[in-house]
Amino acid sequence: MSGSDDHDYRPGSFSADDWQPPSQQNGGGAPDAPDHAPGSFSSADSTPSTPRPAQGPRFSVPSAAELLLGIPWVLWSVGVVSSISSMIFDGFPVVLVLVIWILSGLLILWPPTENYLAKYLFRLRKPTLLEQQKLDVAWRAVCARVNVNPQYYNLWVEESDNINGLAMAGRTIAVTRWTLNSLPPRQLQAVLAHELGHHRGGHPWASLVAFWYALPGRLVVVLVRGLFKLGAQIPALGCLVSGFVALAVGGLILNSLVFDRGWGWAVYSLLPFLVPIPLAWFSRRGELMADLVAADLGYARDTVTFLYDLQAQGEDVARRAAGWRGAVYSNHPSVADRITALEQYIQNTGS
């Protein structure tokens, strides 16, 4: 923040002069903005170096891994859809129902479906006029650095008091209301650049496709978990559910031993319970890669700044309180790990 600037940059403040669209004569570059919010960790004393050109769109390793690790869930879903349809229909209609379910994944490519999911599944909302002005200026600044058409993506707002953003399959990018109203322009651009990094790595597409085709299988697991929770309150029901699950898995293992059919079905029945661990690990790698995309666009220090603010809000404390499950099953790396990776990037590149 320049000492000669008379504007008040308190978190949540807004000045019309700060958010005027960039002049077309300057090529739509990033507008001048303060580097940090008062009271936050700041690197304003150092001048960022010229950002390196961002890499082109690619399908990253975490995205490919998410699709591959989703195959067991998809197979479970096929079994669930086939079983339920066979209870209702007979013969060809069973196959027809299965084919329709498989083709239903094409709905993800339809823009109205994306808007429906954004509004009702992810509970996002369209920005107000003032919010849209803030988002447009910050988003154009990010897109100008990577030569992306800002009109290609749709910007949404999530009603939340956390520092966060969201990238959904298709063209959806969202930030929380707190992020939009409280972060200075440069840090807001850093959040948007991070979400753009997810899109450029194919993470949102992989996540939504895996979620869509795993949904029937996951619903069955949710039902079983619900029965176990209910069984904890009703011992007789708990014994019945536990016995059924044990007989089902034990039957598959016994079938493999007696009839020498290999361990395929037994392993297959356990895969959906084992897959979440490596899936979460690759998801954490995807988050670190999105941070590096933002760093490549020149927002390394700005990302570190708001990560320190996020850490100050107790993000890692809540993660540690979750114990080993929080470390093994979390889809996001710890804030400390993200900061360490970016600080190493800054040291290596001299950004």
C-alpha cells in the first residue's frame, strides 16, 4: 500500500476509484491495488518479479488419478442401478435403464445443468451489481495475465464467512462473500487465479464426472452408515446390520476360497472403502498445483498473504482436532504445507 494514497483499505471497505475498469489503452492489465490488508502478514516491502507465462490447459495427474480411482465406485453404481432396475423391470428394460443412466453423464456438458448444480447443489448465488463490478475488475486482471477470455467463465458467490473459492466443472468460478468483501484486490485476484488453476488442470471436470457416476454407489454406502448409526441406538438393529455386512463380505471371500475363483470379488467389495485414502492424497496434490498456477501468474506473495490470514482463523487447528482422519481423508493440504510450498517457490524463482 502506498503511503501517499489517501484511500481507506480496511477489510470490507470499498472505494469506487479503486474498482474502475482498467483502461483499454493499457491493454487491460492488472489494476493498481494494495498488496495486503491491515494486520495481515505482508510482503509489500518486496516488489514481485514479472510473472512467468502460464502453461496451457492440460489434464493433470491428480485429475487423471481421480478418474481412475473412481472406477470402483462406478462399478458399484452399475451394480446398484442394475439391481434396482431388475427389481422393477425384466429383460431389455433393465439394459435400457442402465444405458440411460450412463448417458445421463452427458448432461454435465449442458450449461443449464451446470447452472442448476451451482445454484442448488453447491448453493451458490449470482453476485449483486456491486459484487459483479468487484469480481469483473479482479477477474479481468487475472485473465489478462494468461490471455484467457474473461467472458468464458461464470462468476458466482458463496454465502460464507470463510476465505475460500470454488471451481466447478464447466465454466463456474465462485468466491465466498467474505473473500469478496474483505480481501484487498490483489489477494482477491490471487484467489481467482487459484480457481483458474483448478480449471486449467481439469480438476473440476474430473471431480464432477467421478461424483456423478459414483452417486448410486455412494447413496448405498450412506444408507448403510445411517443404519449403523441407528443400530448404535437400537442394539438389535445394529447386530442385524453388522451380521448382514459380515455375511456378505465373508460370503465373497468363502466363494473365492472354495471355488478357486480368485480374490477379485472380495477385493472389489472392499475397494470403495480403500479408495478414498489415495483419492484424498491426489486431491491435496491438485490444490498445491493450483497454488503454483497462481504463483506462475505473479500471485505467489499475495497467495501466501491470504494463507497466513486463513491460518490465523484457525484452519489448521480445526484440521488437527479431527485427528488422523483429518490428515488422511482431507481433500486439502494443511495451510502450513501450502505456505511452505509457495515460500519455497518464491525462494527458487526470486519472485
